[in-house]
Amino acid sequence: MYAVHDASAAAVTAVCAALEARLPESAAEGPRVDGEDLITEVPAGHPRWSSKRCLVVAVIAVFAVIDVAVAVLREPAWAIALPFFQLFACAGAFMALTLGRGLYDALRLPKHGITVMAELDHYTDKTKVYRYVDQDGGLHFYREPTGGQQLELSYDPRNPSRASARQSLYGQVMMALMAVVGLGMACGGLGVTGYQLFIALRG
């Protein structure tokens, strides 16, 4: 029994096709089994919270406590001003992490990964979706707004779903600069928050 969660229609179709290809052929003779007896219904229940969602909730809770403390101990207006600095910091942290990881993959995977030619699978409203097959025959998808019918990708053999398209030197430099800008935004927003908390606690 296989369960497929949070997957696109194309991914589900690919999984079904791969499973059907590996199933043994049914014998020509023998009793027929009613397929309805083989179906087991599993209640969906409540989905578990992912670690990312828990981290987001924890960060929001910490910021809220800091905002209330600063507003009570120092100036009520900071309860409105500080969240803007914190949103600025979160946006910068997201930029730094996303672009930093993308740059890391762009530099590492072409040297230490496996390079393949991905085929254009379909379009979405915002990007193109390419498909590629790993060494074990597993099918994976990669989103990239630019590219033609084929796209050169390098993927991690230990984690084939983690891949990176070939980046030009200009693209790598821009990713590095934007990651540095994001890091500066994060440090600036957190610095203001920490300084105001320090002043409030010091009285």
C-alpha cells in the first residue's frame, strides 16, 4: 500500500505508472479476486505540523513577547513600530537562506553531483516544470522559469530531489550579492529589536 501526499497530478501519475510496471503479471488461470475487498479506508485525521511551521510559530511568539515587553516597559508606540523591523528581518533572512542555498547547490552539485538533461514536462501559471530520472529510475520534477525544451540539471545522488540548473558566473554573483543584502536586512531588523529590548529591560 502506498500513500501519496502533497504531490501534483503529474507526480501521482508517474508513481502509478512506475508501480504498474513493476507489478507481476497476473496468472492466466486462477480465481478472480474482488478488488473491493482489497481496499482499506484510512481516516485522514489531523495533519501533523511540519518543522518549518513550528519554527514560524515559535518566531512569531518570541517577537510578540518582545514587542509587548518593550511597549510596557518603555514606550507603547514600539508595539506598532517593532513588528515592521521584524518583518524586515524575516524577509532578509528568507532571502539570505533561499539564495544562499541556491548558490551553494549551484557551486557544489555540478562538481559532486550527477548531471542530466531534464525534459520539459508542463507549464504552470508562473514557471515551467521539468522532469528528470535519477540513477535508480526515480522520477523527479524541477521548477525553472527560463529554459527551452531541455534543461541541464545537476542533482545530489544522496538526495535526488535536490537539484540545481547550471548558473552563469553573472547569475552566481547576483545570487551572492542578494544573499548578502538579505543577511544585512536580517541583521539590521534583529539589531533594532534587540537594542530596544535591552534599553527597555535596563529601564
